[in-house]
Amino acid sequence: MEKFYSKKEVLKLFPVSSVTLWREIRRGNFPPSVRISVGRVGWTESAISKWQRDKCAKTAA
């Protein structure tokens, strides 16, 4: 079963404000959240890992 990161956990990994996080999601620069239950969203570990790999690849290119 895949791990889900809460918004709080995501913000610990990537220290930006909540507003910046949502702005980057809207711009397509960060993976969108998925609904876990009513009133609760999260990010899959695989989506976060892929975003990190892609970001590192762009920086290295």
C-alpha cells in the first residue's frame, strides 16, 4: 500500500508557505493532491518522488 503525505508533511519536506504550495500546484509545477476522504487530501509518495527526480533532472540539464 502506498504512503500518503499530509499537507503538513509536504510543507516539512519543501519549506514553502501553504499559499506558495497551492500556487505551484495550479501552475502545474507540483503534483496535485488526491482526496483521501471528506475534508482530507494528501500526496502519494510516488508522486512526490517523481516530482523530485524530474526537478533534479531539469536542474542538471
